[in-house]
Amino acid sequence: MLRVRLLLVGKHQDGFVEQGLVFFEKKLKHYCQFETVVIPQPKQAGQLPVDELKKREGELLLKTFGTKSWVVLLDERGKEPDSPAFAQLLEKWMVGGQSQVDFVIGGAFGFSKEVYDRANFQLSLSKMTFSHQIIRLIFAEQLYRAFTILKNEPYHHA
């Protein structure tokens, strides 16, 4: 079974986001091993220059990726598929032998060059800007939708 991790830089989510994630985590267990990993911000993050903050966050992320992880950055500059196309990407990665896919939400200022260099793919969920809190919930819903599309289940058309 595919292992999917949602890696987040930052704090734990707001209550309503947590409730939504728990809802989708239960549903995702039928399709994959889903896990959310919160990577705490570096110490004194608010006092660091942006480039230094991205560098330190990047170092923490790079330590978290598995050596065989397929790393997908959730990034505004990434490819922006519709839901069926995202499902096809997921299927392509699974058929291609990926056993673990790490989807990554970076800090407020994005990713360091080193994280971009390590990434296998960049995915944009929308041209709109969302908070780092709410994007967690949007991503979990889209991941669930992708699996239901692949299984030909009615959720996508409900």
C-alpha cells in the first residue's frame, strides 16, 4: 500500500482544520497509509532574514525526506492539474514503483533552493493564495478525491 505523507512547516492547525483532516484521514486509510508530519519552525524564526529562514526550514525538510521518497512540493509555480489529471499523476507514480510520496507545504516564504533541487515534482492546487492552514485541508480532500477517481467511486460526481 502506498505511503503518503503530508509534511508541513509550521504550527499545528486550527480546530476546524484539525477536524477536517481527521475526517479525510479516516477516509484515506482505505486507499493508502496517510500521515501528517508537522515540522516545527526553526528557533527564533521571526527574527531571521527570509533567506536564512528558508535555508533552516529546508535543512529540516531535507532530513525528513526518505532516501526513496518521491517529493512533491505544493508550490504556486507548480503544474496545476484538474482533479482527474491529479489522479492520473498519482496513479503514474504508484505504477512507476513509488512506495512513498511526500507532499510538502513549506513555510510562509516558500522553499530553499536545496529543497527545490531535491523535489521530483511541483504541484499547484490553485492560482489563488490560501493560508498554510487551509491548504492542508484542501490537499487532503483532493487526495481523497483522486483515489476515488482511480477506484471509479461516485464521490467525484456526488
